[in-house]
Amino acid sequence: MKTNIKSVIFVCLGNICRSPLAEGIGKKLAKDLGLDLIISSAGTGPWHVGEPPCSDSIKVARGNGIDISFQRAKQISKNDFDTYDLVIVMDRKNREDLDARGLFGSRQIGDFGLDSADIPDPYFFDGFEGFDKVFSMIETGVLNLFTEIKDKKLEV
């Protein structure tokens, strides 16, 4: 069934690196594409609730013309699954964590035209280059996702 998508929430582990980047990239691309979407982000766990994104995520976003410094981490809830039309996770483990909590129906950003279904956690790279790589992967996935939304090709 095709539907008119109005809202998207991006989810990673702690909501301090990948999903804040996806939220920031998403807001910029939605504006660029003329999409009227509500966009947010969250983490599967509570470890960083209330904290800003990590400094390297803020830095890589800023280097690409996006300010995410005002965002604050939150943990995803059942209510978010009722509120948002799409729940987009960064990797398979995020989906498994949500499924284990009975929160079914998420999709992976990597399924939208990326070579890998998983966006790796940039903390497992050596140095800042991991954040550049992750930014680029997320940007491609979000652009492909939003193009499908704009063209009304995405089924939910």
C-alpha cells in the first residue's frame, strides 16, 4: 500500500552520532527537495538522553553546511512508532534491538541504494575519516529515501 509519508525518525544506538547526522541531513534534503516532512532522531538505548551529538558528528555536519549542535539525544519509544510514518534504523543491530522490545516495522537506511545495509558506527574507525565516510553513506541513503518519498514510490 502506498501512502503519503509526512514524518520520519532516524534511529541509531545512542542518538549521538549517526542518527543526529541523519536528522540534520534529512532536514536539509527535505528543504532542498521541497518536501514537507517532520524529521527527528532517537537512540535505542538511554545512555546519552539529553546530551548533544558527539563533537565529531557536529564537526562533520558543520563542514557540510549543517548545524546539529542544538539537537539533544532521546530514546525511541512506542509512541514514536505511532507518531512517525517511517522509522529508519542505521544498522541491523538497531532493528534487532527494537524488535526485541516489541517495536516492529523499522527499515534500514542502507536498503535505500547503499552497497551495505548497515551504516557502521564511526567510533569503530580510526580518526575523523570514519565520520566523513558515515556522513557520505547517510547522505546517499537519505537522498534515495526522500527521492522515493517525493516520487511516491515508497510503500509503507
